[in-house]
Amino acid sequence: MKKPQSNRRDFLLKTSAILGTGIFLNPLDLFAASSKAEYTVGEIMDLFISKVPNSPFSPTVDTLKSGNRDQQVTGIVTTMFATLTVIRKAIELKANFIIVHEPTFYNHLDETAWLDGDPVYEFKKNLLEEHGIAVWRNHDYVHSLQIDGVQKGVVDELGWNAYYRQNAVLNLPETTLGNLIEHIKEKMGVPALRYVGNLDQKASKILLLPGAIGGRRQIEIMMQEKPDVLICGESPEWETPEYVRNANEMGEKLGLIVIGHSASEEGGSEFMKTWIEENVPGMPVTHFASGNSLQVK
């Protein structure tokens, strides 16, 4: 297919807008972006990976789980999990590329040999194949941007940009543990949160660690940063929650808020939608939250 003739005025306007943000790019990259008409799955993957320091990675879990690199992309859905509901939404939107953050087939490496013949696995695999949908997991790469894309997306979601210094520590205006919990519930749309600590405890220095980096790592960072409250996605109950409980039992004022893995990182999929809009011009893209598989009563 012949590429459309580039409009020099539009190109210069786009160049000026980008330079105005302080982001300096190769002008040839800008020209290519302004004139590109179609994209393959592989081209979009490679474009994102090219922005990550020291990439590509090997090994990595950031591989295609269905589809192929050469298929033309008709539209993109970004989400945490490629649930059947998300897949059906992509079909409805005529989008044949789903970018997820977490596994598609129930284990970290998306190994599937052990699932052969299982009706749940086969239904999902066949639904993807029938509709020609590619699924790419973007986990290692989005976390490895110069500014962690998931963390940035969560900060945006919580409305804390004014206090964000591109690391895990945020210094908020003084509040309480209880008020923090209510703020997160409202902004993230979660009905309940698990916590450790005194709800009236004063809180300002916040350690924000979405997802599940492991209890030992969470505790090590708390030991280093000495926050008032740690906000995380999840942690085994015998690790970080028990450490924080013991700290409170000895008289320390330390709070822990456990959001849940899915809700704590969904903001990263909104970040990914914005990234597509800014870097893949003209591509239809939708962020459709997969939601939490676990309900509370």
C-alpha cells in the first residue's frame, strides 16, 4: 500500500509540539510517525521496546501469547488480563490486538502444554484464534522504562502527580491512614481494602509499590525509606503484613494498605493507552479494565 504524502506543515507543527515538551527525537522518526498508515503487531511491539533502556531483554515473559507479529493491527485494547469479557470487548470494537500486563494462561510463563484438552483453556485459545486476536504481555518492558509506566499510571489514577518525583516515595499533605484508604477506594473503584495499623495514624510519607515485588523487597525498601505508610498490590500474609503488625505491636507508627494486585496496576494499562495515542498516530485504542477476579461480600 502506498503511504500518503506527508504534509510538511503538519510535520513541522508536530515537531514543534514535541520539542516544546523537552523530548528530543530524531526528525526522521517524526517524519515516519507522521506518514505511517498501517502497523503490524511486531512493529508496535518493537517501537515500545526501543524506548526501554538496555532492551531487548532475554529471557522475558513479554512475548506473544496468541496471533503473530506480521498481522496488521485494526485496533488495540489495553488491560491487565485478557479475560473472556475483555476478548469479547475487543471483538465488539473490531480490535485485533490486546496488550496485557499479566499472564493469559494462568501461570507466569504462560506455559500451556499442561492445559491441553482442558475446556477452559481450549475455549479461550479458540476464541482468540477464531477472531485472529494477538495478545502481547507487556510486563518487564513497561516496568523498565526510565519512569516506570505502571507506577506513573497509578500516580495519575490517584491524582498524586504534584507529589510524584519519579520514584516510589511520595510526600503528601498530612492525612491519616483511614483517609488514605477512603481516597484509594474512591479513585480506584474498589469496595474494600485490607490494611494494618491505626486508622487515625498520621500519614505523609508514602511508599507506593503496585503489584507484587515480594515481601522481602517491600520490607527492605521500608527499612531504607522509613515511610509512614506502604501501599502495595499484594504480599503473603506471613511477610510484609506480619512485619508491619510486629512494628505496631512494639509501638512504631507504620501503616500498610493492600489494594489487590489487579486494581493496584490497572493504571499501567491506562498509561499504555496514552502511550499508543502519542506514539502510534491514528491507531484506535481503548483501555478496558479487566477488573478483579476476586469479589468481597
